[in-house]
Amino acid sequence: MNEKITFLKQKQKRLQILGTIFLIALIIVLLIGMKSQLLSAVLAFLFLLIYLFGIRSAKKSYQQAVKTVILEESFRPQFKQITYLPKDGLSPSDLADTGFFPVAHAKNMLIRDTLKGTYQGMPVVLSDLTFDVVSSQPGSTKNTVDFLAGCYFDIQLNKKTGMNCCLWSEDCMPQNRKKDLYPNLICAQLEASGEKPHSYCLYQLPDMPETLFPDSLLKAICRLDEYTPGAIALQITDDHLRIFIRSRFLYTMTVKIQAPLTSQLLTANPFPEIHAILRTADTLIS
């Protein structure tokens, strides 16, 4: 951790020096402009190019380096063997093949900020996703497209659950769109109580009794639903648990260049829902 902080501080110092030099040079250009407008215009254009392709690029590189350290270090208490991939961390076709995301075209899925690791020896994935859901409307020849964006969690459990179902909270998708999500599954309304009433759409195979949905799992889902400001959807396929939280993302921080780089900053978890998510997974393996 100390090596990473030292590395970031070096990048921060270089960026601050570069910004100071640019500011001094800009003041000089303004002074020259009082004597020669043509020369001032040429220098201003050059400085604009330097800013766009030099300083702004260096700033993005610094913020990406900070982001990488935060994502790798803040989840270390929960996960082992952590790797972070800013882009192309998951295959859109593999996600579509899970049957969890009712997308018309896998290529329309946008995947970014993928974190991989293990939780109690079980492979886990966290990633930000954006995808579209196309549904038909009664009495209309036009389809309706809903764009869903949020954080996706996937864990391969160390035991088989015997379950095969999907669950969507009421506010994750408009009610009149839910019926088209999974044509091969039947939908049942699932009510639960916690600090507030909860209502979910539970999609299951026609021959699967509802009693296979454990009460402990439902309580864990309710706790997650109450904790997060987003809207949740969940899929269980035997030894896989997948959770999608709409409107919540793995990383939304913006670290200013002047901000002190401390271990507290770099280890603060940007996605606190992970604790409730892992408690939900625990109910399936305990």
C-alpha cells in the first residue's frame, strides 16, 4: 500500500508542476497579447493544444491511477486475488447467455470497471453495466426501449442450491414491462415485510414450487433492498448468484488533484452495498 501511495504522489506532484508551468506560461501569453494580437492568437492556439493533449491527458491518467488503487484496495477486506479491468472485463455474449439480462442484442451491452476476485474461495465479479430492454406494448405496433444502468455482481457458489429463478423489485422496471422479460418463466408476486413493505416479481420455471425460495434469502434481499438507494434484480441458477442494482455504480468518486493521498481515502469502499450482497450469498451456502 505504501508503494502505491508513493507512486500516486509522484504522479500528483508531476501534474501539479505541469499545471503551474502552464499557468505561468498562460500569463506570459496574455502579456504578449497586449503588444501583438497575432502572436498572442498563435500562442493561445498552441497552449490550447497543449492543454487538450497534454495536461488534460495527464489529469485523466492520474485520476485513473487513483481509481485503480481505490478499487483494488477498498475491496481487499472482502476479496482475495483482486484484479481490476477498466474495459472489456466481461464478455457481452457470456452475460446474455446467463438468461438474466433480457437484451435483444448482446453487442448493445456496455461494460466498464470490472473487478474480479474470490470470496471464501468462490470466484466473484463486480462490474458496471448498461443495457437495453425491448418490450412490446398492448395496442401499439411500436416497441418500448428501457435503458438500465447499474452495478452487476456474480458469484459462483461452492454448493448447488437446486434453484432456478429471477427476482425483480417493483421499481427496477415499469410494471407493464415486466411480463415480457422472461417468456419461458411464470411470474408470481412475492410480498415481504421489513422496515418497509416489499413487493417483487418472482420468475420461475412452471414446475418449480415457491417453497424452494428460502425465507432467510428473502430477508437478506429485503435488507439489501432497504440499504441501497438503487433498485435490485436477482438471479439464481443452481450454483450461481447474480445481482443487479440499477442506478448504483462501482465507482462514482472524483478525486481532486489537490486532495491529500491518504490510506483512508484509498481504502474507503465506494460501493458499501457489497456487505449486504455478500450476506445474501452467505444464506445460500450456510
